[in-house]
Amino acid sequence: MKIDVRGIIKEYGIITISIWIMVVGVYFFKFPNNFAFGGVTGFSTVVSRLTGISAGDFTFAANMALLILGFLFLGKSFGIRTVYASLLMSVSISFLERHCPIELPMTNEPLLELMFAIFLPGVGSAILFNIGGSSGGTDIIAMILKKYTSLNIGTVLFLVDVAAVVLAFVVFGPATGLYSSLGLLAKSLVIDGVIENMNLCKCFTIICDDPDPICRYIIEELGRSATTYAAQGAFTHHNKTIILTTMRRTQAVRLRMFIKDREPTAFILISNSSEIIGKGFLTL
């Protein structure tokens, strides 16, 4: 079996970049402000205050413990990408903690810092989820629960995050607790929004008299395919052809311009979709 070396390098390159994006948001914006949301790194701020252990050291220890649990309970089904991502995140945070220590927030604007503490890890997580990866941490707990129990995994993980936020209220006070609550609520929205925008495509329904030039342009110039079927106008009873096709946003702009120049009388319906399954798009 031939190994796709280029594909592997690309995949792990994407994982590395996404983890670094997450690490920047966690280390420079989340830790200094004691924001307690988002799995292991959320708990680490609380544990750091209660025990004196640095947030980076706790994150490293917790991720290693969860990796061991993953190997024990999941065995070979435990993905190597998750191991790599979890190790990279732990090592990166520990490296920054030792070589770029930061004790105070970068600014005096906690809301601004919260935005970056939400957005950067959210973008990194979205990139990982989009390629079927995971940063480890509490995601490993989800994998174990999925395999051995019938519990609602989303609810369990949400309760874990809520527990960290409640501890933030107790340990750091109402202000930090409220910021952490806001972060918890916004995190999933950011991740869902980023994933949706990364996968966003344009779905065309084109009603025209002469479909051949449009279909040739779609196939030969845009590298996409299309489906056509005959139709008839309800008012004029003229014969029409309907073209169905789906493509990326940049290709959609080119197709619109082509139709405008080639057949300006065509009727076009354009809709957005972020879940298209089939050849050239997502696979099951």
C-alpha cells in the first residue's frame, strides 16, 4: 500500500498550526486572566491558584494522564493524531511558560482579552475538528464515554466545563466567573461558525434556454460537474433547462460573471450550504 507522504505532511502541518493558534490564545490571554472555561486548560487556572502548581504544568500532567487513560481504554482505536496534538499543546505551553513567562494580562481590558481567549482557541479547535482531529484533553474522556457508556457525551462535557466556571466564581470572584461564563457560552458558537465558514459552498439552480455553454464552463473551466433536466415555464410554456451545480465561493463568483455575460436572461437561485457530501466535497 502506497503511503501518501505529502498528504501526511500537510495533515500534520495543519494540526501543528491549529495547536499553536490555540496555545497563543490559552497562554497569553486565558491563563493571565484566570478565565476558567474549555476543558483541561479551564481547570488549570483554578488548580494553579489553589495549589500553586503552574497552569502549564497542570495542563501537561493532566493531558499525559488522559493520554494514558486513552491508551488503556481505547487501545489501537486511540488516534495518533490526537496523541500528537495533545503532546504538542502540552509541550508548547510548558516551553512558553519557561522561556516567555507572563504573570499579568497584556492589557487592562479584560473583555478584549476574553475575546482573544475565545476566538484563537476556537479557530484552532475548528480547524482540528474540520480534519477529524482533536486536541486531546477532555475530548479523550468523550471518546471513552462514547465507547463504554450510553451517556450523552455533549451533556457530560458541558457539565465538566460548568464545574470549572463555578469554581472560578468561588476562587477568583464574580467578575472572573462571569467572564468565564461568557467564554463558555461563546466558545461553541465560535467553533461552529468557523467550521461552517470553512466549508461554505454555493449551490446554484440555473434556469436557462441554452445550457451547453454554461455546462462546458462549469466542467472545463471550474472543474466541477452539474446535473441538468428539462422543464417548462408555467406562464409561457416555453421549454427550459435547469442546471444544478455546487462549488466553492471563489468559483461561484466566476460562474455568476460568466452567466451574466453569456446568458443574461437566465434565472439563477443561489443558496449557501456547509454540509455537502459527495465527490469533491465531504465524505461520509
